[in-house]
Amino acid sequence: MKRRVLFAFVIVAFLVTVAVSALSVLPAVSLAGRFLGPAGEELKTFASYRELVSYIEERSAAAHRLGWGLYGARPKAGGWTLAPRMAAEETQALKAAPPAAGGVPDALPEAARDYSATNVQVAGVDEADIVKTDGEHLYVLSGNEVVILKAYPAKEARVLARLHFPGTSHEAFIAENRLVVLGGKAGEFLAHVYDVSSKEEPRMTRRLSLPGRYVTSRLIGDYAYVIITAPVYEALRPGKEKVVLPRIKVDGEEQTVPPTHIHYFDVPDHSFQYTVILAVNVQDENEPVTEKTFLTGVSQNVFVSQEHIYLTARKMPDLIKESRGFFERIIPVLPGELRAEMAEIRDAEADFAAKLRRAESLIDDYLYGVNPAGAGALLNRIAASYEDWRRDIAREQNMTVIHKLAAAGDTVEYLCKGEVPGQVLNQFSMDEYQGFFRIATTSERFAFSGPWERRNNLYVLDEKMRVTGRLEGLAPGERIYAARFMGKRCYLVTFRQIDPLFVIDLQDPHGPKVLGELKIPGYSNYLHPYDEHHLIGIGKEVAVEPVIIEDFVGEKAVTRVIPPGREIGIKVSLFDVTDPAKPLEVAKYIIEGWRADSPALRDHKAVLFSRSKNLLAVPVSLGYWTEERGGCRQWQGAYIFDISLKGISLKGTVSHGPEGRPDFPEYNRPVKRCLYIEDVLYSVSERMVKANDLETLKEINRIQW
């Protein structure tokens, strides 16, 4: 019995490893298409609908034969990519953005009025957000409404119009007198374009819809590039599904994307969806909307420069090949009389799980006929072969594939692809500079003397997506928490208990190297350029020894002891990298509270920064315990800082609750965004905008709807 259990353990471990490996490629959200294939694989299109259906069914059936159905992951209508859209995760509203070259923030173009814009990663590439301003008006997304407000002068602020959106409005762009609203309803992507020349009476100029889910978008010039994932299957009735084609409706006229326009790589996969990239001229409603459609699997992150779109995905190995490789590893270690029978099992047309059961039975029968010492030795050889196979498949899966597309006007064209070891954290882990693409990843490697170990890497790829330079093995055992590329440098934050800030030289794209390293407690989730020689970090402080902090029980202040290694608050840091060999943390401010949190830790659009105004503002929530109100409650609002090379100090806070009633946090609405117009700070929560004097933070006006 012991022998049977031992071998069964190996088999179960194999199945679990494969299943977990497959499911682990699913991020919280599908962010774009995968275009996987061996090096040099051509991008193809289907000749007919029948060819498309056959392709999907054959590969889905192959995946099922490997035993995926045993784990509830059998491909079905909608595939495995039905996770909700990531809260905008994750990925901040600043006045200025680093230029396309990755340098320091530039001032906004000259305008009649000084106002903040959405914090974007690349200058000239706008990112949609839940609040936009043109310097006089605010455009606020609220549930299924878009509210247009007269914002400046603040004393005259009022609601001008409320637009009904037929679903949930996710994000918006404002471009001259065009407002673009992106959202969805019941599995359908929706986009409306409005002429807002008259703010009181906006006029819809274009209406788009597509079965699927909104992923992300960028605005370059007059063109919005919108990425949507669309389902491959339509459920007819339980157990019956039909392969469908993407259907795009523009102003009531529907067109179906033909199979000859659907691009793909001829490689194995286990779940399918369509990734559709729309190019929409938001200024000219008479110009046709163009699309680029790919049959894809699951993907991760998107980086967009002024000329290119980069889509990344975790590499999916050939499951049929890898499962066969398992038998190839086992057969050589078996006694001669078993090898032929095991080869027959390997080559049989059967579910992979059934093959493993037959293999288990075959080996068990053999083990019962030999002495215990021989049985144990054989089991050890099988386990060693399994570990070899496991390392091989793990190396294959621990790769990121990057697909490069050109975007210009109404044209989106696929160019090429590359591969690098490791996985990407977010869009800030990628950058384009002087024809080179740079990417930072965290990978896992097998340590001969111990368990799997995380390593952090940086790769430089040329315009053909070939690796030209690499820097591997940074901070073993840690992972990347934040990354920022600035011209010829990259700054990485890794973390386990101490926060190393790495300064990396990229002047030679063929030889990146570490210039300096700073180790301090805590970590940064987001890095933003202050100027060419200074960085702002926003993250968490971590206790290095027991720390006493103040908390509340009811209205009574109490103290709590936080043990080492625990987070003790939000940290805002200012780093001096003038001497790259000796980076310094020259200032920091801790928002104390072990329950302290901020959307700025996950969403770069939730941060407001202006170097000229010495201004930094972030939404914050602070939890505390109150017996009177029955549990953990929260103060929610925004922290407003004065930040300069002299240091960081708290100017004050702004909340959207009744003044003097912090003990009733249910009336204290969470602040989502802060922005400014001239000398007025605007904070935005659900159904409220509050205007405060930027210098004194005295309330000027509040608008509710």
C-alpha cells in the first residue's frame, strides 16, 4: 500500500502542478491578446468560418484530453477570462508626465489657465480616467452618469449637465470639445462620443458597442485606441455552445468581423477569446472606425508609446508536447520489461488523466513483485525524473512574450514579438527609448540547495524585439514592487523586509549595469520623477522593531504595539539620485496607522503632483476601531502635502463628510481624485466635488448631485 501511495503522490503532484501552472497564468483581469508562437512564427488569418471553428475545437479538445476538465477549467462559453475588469490597478492624476524619452516631468503646454491633467506614463499619450478637466469644467463619471460641472471660478461652481450612460461608465477622455466615455453593460462594451461645445446641451456624435469587456485605452492626437476582449463562444443551452464572430456596431449599423480579418498564431492554447483593437477618430464622426482582431488567450499588461503598442503575456507551453515529455522522462528509468508497455500508454489516444491511471497501475503491479529495496530505488528514480521534467516546464512557463504593434492614425499593424524570462508587474515595468524597448521582470529559478527563488531582471530589446542587453539576478528572494524608467536610467524597488532602491544605468543598451543601491525599511509601490535627480516614492512603511501607534476604541484613544515586519502606515519618500552610486532618502512622511491605505498604492491616476506648486495630494483612508459604532470604521479623505527639495510636510487634509463629525464615517465619502485649477484644489468623491483654497485649504464651495 505504501508503494501505491508513493507513486500516486507523484502522479497527483504532476496533475496539480500542470493545473496550477495553467491557472496561474490567469491574472485578475485579461488585459490584452496573447500572440504566442515559436520564433519566426507568422501571423496568420483564417480562410473561412469552418477553419476557425475547427481550429478552436481541435485545440480545446486537445487541452481537455490533458485532463483540464478534472479541475473545472474546461474551455466553455466565455473561456476562462470572465474575471471582472481590474479597478483602474492598479494602474494616478498628476499635472505633468515624464516625456516619451522617460525624463523628468514637463510643464503642460501653455494655456489660458493653469490646471492639472491626468497623470500619464508617456507624454503625448493620454490615459482615460474617471475625472477630466479642460481648465474650466470638470467631467466626472458617476455610476451610469457623466456629470459636467462649471468648476472655475470655484464660487460659481455648479452642475451644467448630467448625461445618462446606458451602462456603467468606466473611464473618459476629453479632447478639445469632444468627450469620449468608455464603459459596459451586461458583457457588452459601450463607447459614446459627445460634442460638448455647449456644456449645457452636449450632443452625441458617435455610438459604438461590441460584445465583450473594456480593457484599456489611449488617446494619441485625434485617435483613441481602445482594447476590448470579446467572447469566442455563445451559450445556446446548457452543454451546447457556438463559436461566434466579433460584431461591432457603430451608430446602429452592425458589422461582423470576417474570419479573414481574424489574426492568430498557429500554436496550442487552452482558452480562447478575441482581442479587438479599435482606432476611433474622436474629432471626425464621418471617418470610419477601424479594427484589428486577434484570436488570443490570456494576457497581462499594456505599454503604449507615441508610435507603438506593446502587449505582454505569460508564455503558454505546448501542453501536448510537455505531457508527452513527462513520459519521455519516466520511460528511461524503468526496467526494460516496462518500457515498451509504458510507450504504448504514452502513444494511446486517451485522456491524459486516463493515461496516468494506466501508468500507475502498471508500475504498481510491477512494484508488488519486487523486493522493497528495489521498489524504493525505482520510486526514487521516478521522482527524480519528475523533478527534472517539472524544472523544464517551469522554465518554459516563466517567460513573458511581448508583441509589438505600430499605431498611427486609423492604422494598427502587427510588427514582431520577443521573449524574456520572468513576469511583468505593471505598465511602468516597460518603456521605449531611442528605438529600444526596456522591460523589468521578476522570475523564479530553481536553487539546487533549496526551494524556488525569486530573481529580478532587466532586459533591453532592439526594434526587432531581440534582446541586446540584460541584467539578471537582482535581489534574490524578493520581487519588484515598483519600477520607473527615466531616459538612460531605470529605478527599481524590490522588497521582502527591507526596500532596496536600485539605480540602473541604461546608457549602453547592450550592457545595463547597477550604479547604486539604497536599503531602507518599507517599500514604494509607485515612483514618480520630481526632477532629473530626484524621485518621489509612495508606498508603505514597515516596522523594523516593535512600534507603538495610536488607535481608537469608540472615542477613546488607545495604543497598539505593531511587531517587526508589519506595515505601520503609508510612506511618502523623496529620493536624491544625484550621485547614482549613493542614492539617498532625503525626506519622508509617514501617515501612521496599521489600517492606513490609499488607491495611490495601486493606481497612478490617484496621485496629484505639481513641482511648481510644491504640491502632492493623495486619497487616504484610515481605519480605527469603535465599539460604539460596532466595529472597524474609516476616516476617508485626501492628504495634501507641501513637497520640495527642502522636505515633505503635511499642509492639511480634506474630507467629504460633515465638518466636526469624524465619528460618523458612513457620511464620509472616499475621495477618488484630486486636481487643481489655478489656486483652487478640487477633490472628487461619489456625487460630490469640493473646492478648497489651495494655500489655506479653506472650503470655498461644494457641489452635490
